[in-house]
Amino acid sequence: MTNPEFRAYKDKISALMEEILQGSAAIEKAGAVVAEAITKDQLIHVIGPGGHSSMAAEEVLWRAGGLAPVNAILDAGFNLIHGAKRSNIVERTPGYAIGVLDAYRVGRVPGEVIIIVNAYGVNAMCIDVALEAKRRGMISIGITSRSFADSLPADHPARHPSRKSLYQEVDHFLDCRLPLGDAVVEIEGAGEKTGPTSTFCNAFTINLLMIEAVKRLAQAGVTPPLWRSANMPGGDAANRALEEKYFPRVRHLA
């Protein structure tokens, strides 16, 4: 018999994925934008500004079945490996994001695409990335939860000074459906819920976006530049041409 807490967690994650699929039209539209940028030989910048959100950028970097021209922005300031509380402080620091975009040479080509992933969608860094992308003439895709952002008080210390939310500031909004509080499993006597959901929500949504982009490329007669697992027979040889092309352009590939 399945552990009831395990079953409750699985059921909630499955239900959230079904909710995310309700936004398929928006995901398909954004997928077309990603595909068009790749046909122009542009990089797709991906940033998860703040703590665990950065895992979404890692999810699509050098990934088996993933697109090669993905420039993951993995800044040390908001990466948990350099300190969890430090990451929380940095993601709430107005202006920090601008230097990060400069360091990664983002927005130097008009119309470049940037994907901003933050399930909460309220901190200073994710809003600054969206606003700066707009100033640089970029096309922004935001993966975040509208219901969470709308539920958070305007004066919460996590919010950007403008009190804006990510979903309001991007060109294409993909709702990852994060529930308020993130964790969803109740255990008697625990005090707080357990079983977080944000990483599932972010990863599922961004992978749907990539799947749609791959489909659009194939339908247009363009061979999608996809990585093969390096652990598969022939994987290293299959990836060599893509490595040669993108190692000089994508910082975290080499």
C-alpha cells in the first residue's frame, strides 16, 4: 500500500502539471519566438534569479535532448552553493541584475530572447532583469506564478521596490502555477507543510517551452541543434560539432 503522504505529493504535482497545460497556447506562442531566434543563430539566454530558481537555467544547459544555443546565466551571487541566505539577500538587491547581464554580454543584438524563471516572481532581481531586458530591446519570456504574486502583500520585504510582479513585465508570460507557500503536504504535528513544488513547476514549464521550440524548428525544415546524452554510445561524437560551435559563445559549456 502506498504511503499516503507519498500519494498526496504525487497527486498534487500531477494536478499542478495539468494546470500548467491549461496555458498551452501561451507556451506555443513563446516556443515560436525561441525557434525564430535560433533560426537567426541567436542564443537563448536563461536566468533563474534567486536560489532554487537557478536550477531551471541549469535544467536546460547541456541537457540530453536540449537545445544547444542556451546561454544559462549562473551568477555566483544568487547561486545557493555560495550561501543560501546570501542568495536571498542578493536576489532582493535592486540594481544587481544589470551588472550580471553586462557580464554575460546579454542584449547586444536587437531582439535577443531572454527567459526569466522565478516561480515567486516578485524579487528585485527578477523584476530588474525584466525591466532591463525591455530597455535593451530584448524579447522576454517569464515563467512564474501569477496566483502567488497576486497573493503576496504589496509591502512584503521580498518584493521589488516598484511592487511590480514578473508576469506583468514580460512580453510572454507562462504560468507555472506555483501554489501559495510552495510546499503542499500536511503532516500532523509537523507545524509547517512539506513537499515543495516550485522546482517541478519551473522545470516542467521550461521543458514544455523547449519541446515546442524544437517542434517549430523541425516543422520549418530546420534541424534542431539538440544535444545527445554524453553517456549514450556515440554521444561524444554526436555532440562534437555543437560543442565547437557554441563553446566560444556559451560561458558555462566549456
